[in-house]
Amino acid sequence: MLKQMMARKSGLSKETGASMTEYIIIVALVAIFLIGAVGLFGDKVKSLFSTSTTKLNAVQSKMNSR
């Protein structure tokens, strides 16, 4: 009986899940990926938003001139 209780207790004390080091590695990899994506697609996204802003401003000017 005592052995069973000790086995259960020792099973609960085992570390499960990710440690802080693993989380830091994951965050670092995500940051590297995002920096690469911004470097690769940054100019295209900037151009897309610039074009959208220009078109929205033209529509707003037409709406205000009525």
C-alpha cells in the first residue's frame, strides 16, 4: 500500500509539458519567421495599402463634393 502511494506521488512530481527554454526557442523562431516575412513582403504590403488609401480618398472626395 505504501509503495502504491509513493508511486502515485512520484508520478505526480514528474515534470510534464514545455519548459521555459522551449517556449523561448519557439518565440525566437516565430520572431525570425516574422522578420523574414516582413522583409520579403514588406514592399508589396506597403504598395497595397498605399493604393487602397489613394482609392478610398478619391471616393471620399467624390462623396464630399455632392
